[in-house]
Amino acid sequence: MARKIIIFIEFLIIFALGKVFGISLIIRYIRNTNTHITVRLLRAFGAVIGDGATIKRSFIIDNSYEDTNSSGDFSYLAIGQNCYIGDGVYVDLSNQVILADDVVVSGHASFLTHTDCNRSSYLSKKYPRQCKSIQVNQGAWIGFGATILSGITVGEYAVVAAHALVNQDIESRFMYAGVPAKKIKNLKNERS
């Protein structure tokens, strides 16, 4: 009981500081947070997060404010029920990142919703800014250090192997690996 009271008090303090000093304070806090209140803080500032979701330690959120497409809060983040987000996961919230129920995201995975080389006038003409959402469907598993690029949909019960670079949609019930990620295994006919 005492632990729950302490967690609640810590949440109230950080929540109040976030309201007074802005969302940047919340972002700094959740990069090294008390895991028991991360979900509550994200919800309090606009994220939709289902019951039973776990976000482990450092959760790195970028571009939730100060970007051209930023919402100014966490409303571009949706995490379904019973999801697991590992340590050091990076989420670019220039656009929506949607994780359906039962998704597992291993540590140090990255979700990049935009590309922009605006500092180089030459390259920005060749590679104009793109900003698209990312959707990871039910029961998918994103491996350690994998990178999911903007506009990607990961199918249901798909596996993205560790350190894969996903630059195309991932079919349901298949495993993808490599840089760039390629289909390597059909999971449809495997025994459970």
C-alpha cells in the first residue's frame, strides 16, 4: 500500500511540473522513469494505452513538439492492451505510431515516422520531407534494435528480426530479417 501511495505522489508531482513547465519536462522524465507511472503520464498527455501495457525503463520520444507535424502532446501514440515495450525504444511522433494489442517491441527498436534533410538545400530537393504513420498489428514482435521506417504496416503475428531495417510493409505471419528486411520464413504452418 505504501508503495502505491509513493508512486501516486511521484506521478502527481511530475504531472503538475509537466503542466507548469511543458511537455519537454515529461519527455526528459520518461527517458529515465519510474516504470510504474510512465503509462499514466503518457495517458495524461494524450496517448491512448490499453490495459496491461508495460513500458520498461527508458522510453525515448522525439518530435512530439517543435516539429512541423507535431501534435504538442502524445496523442500520436497508441499502444494496445497487453503490449510490451523494451528498454531504450525510440519513437518519432511526427506522425502516428499505432501498436495493436499483444505487440512486443524489444529493446532499442526505433519507429521513424518522418525523414527530413532540410539542412541541406541540395539533398532536400532530391529527398523531400516525408511524414507518414506506422502501424504494427496484433501480436507482432519487433526484434531488438530493429528500425521501422515511415509509412510501414507490420502485419498480424509477424516477426521482425533483431537489427532489421524495415522499408516495406511486412506480411502477416511471416518473419523478416536483414538490411533491408526481407521475408525469410513462413510462420503460418508452424506448430504452436
